Amino acid sequence: MPSTHKCDLAIVGGGLSGALIALAVRARRPELDIRLVDAGDTIGGNHFWSFFGADLDGAELALIAPVIAHGWPDYDVRFPGHKRTVDQAYYTVRSAMLDAHVRAVLPPRALMTGRPVLACSATAVVLADGDRLSAGGVIDARGAGDLSVLRGGWQKFVGHELHVAGGHGVTRPMVMDATVPQLDGYRFVYLLPFTPDTLLVEDTYYSDTPALDEPVLAQRIADYAAARGWRATIVHRERGVLPVVSGGDFEAYWRSTGPRVAKAGVRAGLFHPTTGYSLPDAVRLAVLIAQQQDMSGLALHDLTFRHAVRSWRQRGFYRMLDLMLFKAADPDQRYRVLERFYRLSPDLIARFYAAHSTTLDKLRVLSGKPPVPVGRAIAALGGRA
């Protein structure tokens, strides 16, 4: 027989953003009765999330620190005409560690995994089995809304964690290896060396379409490994398709998942428009929510909506660059935009990834000989491309 449960805060969606909100609120407001609800059996799904050392600090870094699986003091990039080691720390979080940490910190009754949700409002959650949650406030963190109201392209990838017999020889992350054939847009391979004989290899594309042919990309990963002389076996697989946003109607996107419900993560439009990185935004929002005294549904909606709108408005520069990347550059020449970018100063690069570019940074990115045809860039910016 269906039943109704009461709590102070219900978080719908146990991905990265929902889990971090639960952890942050539990740490700052332990007296609150929290529920973290997810259709899956584990928190965080099956993912790696990464971020740069300059993305977070203070309370933000303290929140994510317990689930950082790997860290490196610097990273590499490689392009046909330029290669470089960037003196900036890089970190990775594994979903398995996030799941374990959430289970260690939250009381057992707070976790409601394997519980699909039919609908939620600002103060109620209806589960697929008929049970209900009556909450002081609800936050919806279940993933993307209606992406059709936004414009742009796609970042898509297949990743294999490999065990390499005899070791792989990679000592630091390769955030972009764009010396591979340029197929289906801007293509690069991403490497994360976890141990001397294990590493993640992701085949990544900035593409005009979200179509992902996983067997083809898997073979390209195998070919890349073979070209490096690695005798490898696969120990973990992942895949993803992320929006790279160049414009659109943000308020329509927000309304597409319910107009008066607090939102978090990609559902709130909180991700870097160019890189697709979502972890820094997830951490910042979690800390912001935990600092609030009023956890009512209305207050949480207003807080998350204002924060998301402010972030959208502040990131117009990155959406403009995305527009130029997808509309002004030929697909197989898009790598030139990133190749030129990675000749700039490490501090500017760090602020770009943190979405904190200064006015001088923006002028520097746009100055000099453009890596795309000038006429097509002007047309793209004018909406004519």
C-alpha cells in the first residue's frame, strides 16, 4: 500500500550535483532530514568527472576533496603544430568513490536508490511505486531538460580504462591530443594515467550531431593504443554526449522541466558552455545551497533560478566562441582554434576553464590573426552562418 514520507529536503537525482548537495547540506545542517532519490542502484552512475586546480578553492575544494581519486600537478596538450605542458593541477573523481562516500556520510534512511520518480513539485515527490515524499523543499537534479530550445553542437566521447601490460609510460594527463585524424568535427584523444599500468583513453569529438557510434569509437581507441605499442585489456567503459551551447532561450529551457521547482546540475543549465565540464558548477551550487537558512521549496527555486540565470548571462563570451567554433571553422579545421588558444598564458587558460575570464583575457583570446576565416566569423556572429 502506497505511503507518504516526510522530510525537510528531497533531492531528486543521485548524480554528481544531487549527491554533492546532499553532502554539503548534511555537513552544514546535520539537523535536517534529507532524502536523496535516484532510479539507479548506485549514486553517481558510471562516470569520471575532472576539474582543474584553479576551478575551486576554500569550502568548494573541501567539499569535493574526499572523493578525488587522482591528482596531477600539470597536464599536456598536443596539436599538429604545437605541444605543451601546462603548469596547472588537474583532478579526477570516480563515481564509485562518490557512491561510497555518500553512503558513509548520509544516514541509511536518507538514501532512496532504485526508486524511479514519476513527478515532483516544489514540496512533493511522487515515486513510481505510488509512494510520496512530502518535503519542506525539493531540488530536481535529474539531468538535461529540453535541449531543443538551445543552440550549438555536441561533445561526445567513448572512454575505456585500459590495463597495459608492462606499463604505458604516460606520466601526466593528456587533456587534448589532437594529432589524431580529424573526423566528425574537432577530434582529440584524452588520457588520464591512474597507475603505471592503467589509464583512461577517451576518443572525443566536438561534432555537429549527437550521434555516437560506440563500436567505431571503440575501435579507434584500440587503434590508438596499438599505435602507442600498448598491449591493453579493457577494465572499464563509459560514454557520453554533452551539449556545447552557443545560444538559445535559457528561460524556456528552465521551464521545460517545471517552472517553479528548484533545479541543479545540467537540469539547471549549469555547465561550462565550451568544455562541458559540470563538476565546478555542481560544487559551487552545493555550497551555495548549504549556506541557506530557508530550505522551503519556493526559496530554493528562487535561489537556484537566480544563480543559473546569472551564470548564463555571465557566460555569453564562451557561447560566442562556441558559435565561431561550429559556424566559422570547417569541421576538420576546428582544432586550429584550440591550438591557438593553448599558446596563451597558463593563468588565462586557467581562468577560461573556471569560467572566470577577465575583460583583458577576452580581448587577448580575440586578438591577433584569427584561426578561422574572418568573413565566416563575422557571418557567424551576425547569425547568418
